[in-house]
Amino acid sequence: MFDNMSQKNVYSWNAMMTTYTQLGQSTDALLLYQEMLMCGVVPSKVTFVILLDACTSIVSSDMTKVLQFCVIDGGFDSDVVVETALINLYGKCGDLDEALHMFDKLPRKGVVTWNTMIEVSASHSGGEETFHLFRNMLEAGVIPNGCTFGSILSACANEENIDEGKIVHFIIVSVGIPHDIVLETALITMYGKCGSFQDAQVVFNSMCMCDAAAWTTMMAACIQHRQGRKALSLIKEMPPGTSLDSYTFINIFEICATEAALEEGRMMHALCLDSELTLDVSVGTAVVSMYSKFGKLEDAQGSFQSIFRPDVVAWNAMIAAYAQHGQYGPVANLFRHMLRQGVVPNEVSLKCILTALSHVGIVVDALLYFITMKSCFDISHAVDHYNILLDLFGRAGWLDEGERLILDMPFQPSATSWMTLLTVCKMHVNVVGAERAARQAYEIKPNFGAPYLVLANVYTVSNWVSNSD
């Protein structure tokens, strides 16, 4: 329609540039501006506001300076609306000094300009500078609004400055700003990040109406402060149809597993299925891990199969589920299927397989995986891999091989490694090996008394066996 117009005035060009900007086609908006100039059409104040808004997605200091020159050339350098848009663009480019310089030059500043500068400051300079701007705004007689307080609370949250945050909260109440979901959610975020869960809960409980963002924010505060039971109670109180983000779902599934809350976990899984977030790899993996901890392997398998293109983390979660329950057959099948899908295993994959083999006591296969996964996939052996093998050697009675394995580690053995060998020696009542293992563990952790407690137990069992004979 625009191309077929016989005559185009500045309003037509502005409308087309606005369309490009709204569709995220910022480069096309700039090219259209150049075409407009070539057609001899003089840009208006609105033209520059549109262009400056378009360039926030490009984030180019050079482009911003060019547009600033065009603004000056067009005679709009003293226009507060255009200059506010330019301040915002410099802020998006990370040039706080230039944004402040332009802000200070403006003779008259309304609440929108102050809000823009405060938001820019909150994004880059932190709470102290932002609070200083806020004080200047009050001294200038400009009445703040919800946007002002939202930016300042964001700065207080990022700086974890609860004192200034409480002052802002007091001013909000004193000014008499009506209940605002966005602002109240910002207060919950600020108190949550600043370590005051009780204040966050008070704000949440006082809200007349909560949207999905408020529920998600309060849930995040519960997660951050390890308030698992409170998070579970919030799940039951959530209104039907509340949409939560993937981050919240992931953390809730972890809470359900930690708090042994299978019923709530199933409820959240059903809510997750309604939102189709189980197709998200991270969320689907969290569901698999949750069901695994409850021993619900069929549910874990079903959740895994619903993941679209599972990555190595998802495969590892499913393999670990069977490994932790000693089911080596499914572990081997999953591993083979993972390789057929072109997913490259990593250190966690090897740990899961070794764990499964340790449960069933298959030493030879464990050694084979241990060696070939290093040569085939360049997987670095970690101390956990050695400790699992060490435990497996002990179960099989390979005590000398276990000690040699520790001494041949390509890094310094941990106290846990020697304690594993010590426990194995206790199992087989090997006093000499137990003494060596206890001595090595004590040298690594001198304040660790467990080696000698276990060794004393070995002596007791040894004496009992000798007396019995």
C-alpha cells in the first residue's frame, strides 16, 4: 500500500517506519529514513523518536552518534521528547556518561525523562547513583510514579541494598500510589534478593490480585531462601490457569523431590503438560530427575520420551535413574540408543554407567567402559570415576588392584578415595591394607577422625575372628 501511494508526506513515511520498528526490522526502518531524505521529505520530531526507538535493538554507539547529528541538524536537540529517546538509546548502548551529559543539559525535565535516566542508571551504575538521581528528582519537585519506583527497586535488588529498598517502600506507601501488580512484584523481587523473605511474604500476602509474574516471583523467593514447604503450599493456592516459566518449574520439581512431595510433583507435572513446557529439554530433564528420586521409573521414562531432541544432560538423567536403582540392562540399552542418536557422552555419562555396574558387581565391563570411553570420546577420568571403580574392586575382593588404582591416579587421591579402600579392607578384614589406607587418609585430612574410627573397628573385627578361630 505504501509503495502504491502516489503522494507520500511525512506522516506516511513515519507510519511505514513505525511498522518496520514494531516488526523488529530496524535496519529497514533506517533504510526507509534514507530514502525519505532522498525524496526531499523533511523529517519531523516523530520521525526521530521512531528511529531512536528502532535503534534500541541494534545497539550501536556509532549509529547513535549519527542519529544525534541528524537530530541537531533537524533542530530538535532541545526537544525533551526527542532528547529523552536519545538518552534511552545511549543507555542501551552502555554509554552512561553521554546519557548523563545529555540529561544534565536539558533545561526542563518531566517525569518520563527522569524515569528514563533512572532506568538507564539502574541498568549500568547500580543503586547508589540511581538513588542519588531519585533524590535529585524529588528535590526538583517532580512527582515519581510506578515506573520510577520500579527502576529504583530493581537497582536496590541488584545491589542487595535492603536499607534503600525499605526507604523506597516507605515512600511508595507515603505517596499513596494505588495497588500496582508490577510495583508490588518488584518489591517482592527486591526483598527476596536482599535476603528478607519475611518482608517479601508480607507484600505478597497484601496483594489484592496476583498475576503469573507475582506467583513466579514469590516462588523464586521461596526457592532462593530454601522455603520448600512454603513453595509447596503456594502450589496448592495457585489459581487455575496460572502460567509459570521454565525456571520456576525446574526449581519446583527439585523442591518436590527434596521435600518428598510426590503429589505436588504430579500436580506441577500436569500443569507443565498443559503449557507444553515438557518439550523444553531443561524442564523435561527436571521432571525425569524428580520421578527418579521417587523411584517412579516408568513415569521418568514417559517424561523422557516426551522431550523433543533430548541433549546429553537429559540422556544422563534417564541413565542415572536406572543406574541409581541398580538396573544395568536398561542403562546399557539407553547408552547404545544415545550413541545411535548422535549424542556424545560426557563425564557424567561414564559415572552413571560405572554406578550401574557397581550395583551389579560387573568388574570387567566397568573396566572396559572406563578405558574405551577415554579413547573413543576423550572423556577425562575424574576422581569420582576412580572411586566407583575402587568400590567395585573392593566388592570383588580385588584389594591389591584397588590400592594400585589409587596410586596410579593421574592426580592427587582424595581422602574419600582412601576411605573407600579402608571400608573395603574392613569388609574383608584386611588389617595391613586398612592401616595403610587410614594413614594416607589422615595425612590428607589431619583433623578427620573417621579413618581411625574405622580402623579401630577393623581391629575389633579382626580380634573377634581370631578368637573365633
